Amino acid sequence: DLADIWPWCFVISAQRRFPPYEFQYQGDRFATYSSLYTGGERDTITDSTLMDKALEGLPEVIAGCKPICIEEEVPLFDRRRLLMRAGLFPLSDDGARVNFVIGAANGKVVEPPR
């Protein structure tokens, strides 16, 4: 049901091909990715968030006018890992130029092995 997955979805204008992107819609569950930072130990925290990771393929989707799916295991700053999945899908009103990209992303945080 679309209502169940809509909080994990987002819509981005394709006018910008590089960050910062112009979000037309950002579901509240997807927005939580903006506060999870990737990296190894606390002293190697990157300025990249999981939202950034989910959007890495956006230029490819816009340029190629084709959808992509991303499945990765991403290290978090606190040694946990995120098993994430994202899909990015181009939307076009003329079939030639991408106007918007609709996507969805979610994940599951797993504890480090003991």
C-alpha cells in the first residue's frame, strides 16, 4: 500500500544535478537519514549522511533517464552498520528530459559483532 511506504519516499527536482538538491517532498521516515552519519570510529566521522548515500546515484538517474537501485551495508560512526536499500526513479513529462526523481530508501541498523 502506498500509504505505508510514502513516509520513506522523496521527490526531488531534476533542475540541479549536484547537491544541495531541491526536495519537493521528503517523507518523515526518510528525513531521519539526515542525522545518521557514516564513518568508522568517532574520530573518523565523515560529513556524509545516509541521506547523502541514498542520493549518490541521482546524477546517474538524471543523466541516463533510467532507474537505479542501491543496496549497501554502510558503517556508522558508532561501529554499528546500516543495511540500506534505496531506489531512484526518473519522472519525465516528455519522455526525453527528467523533470523530477521519485525515490524511496529505508534501512535496518545492526549492532557490531561481539
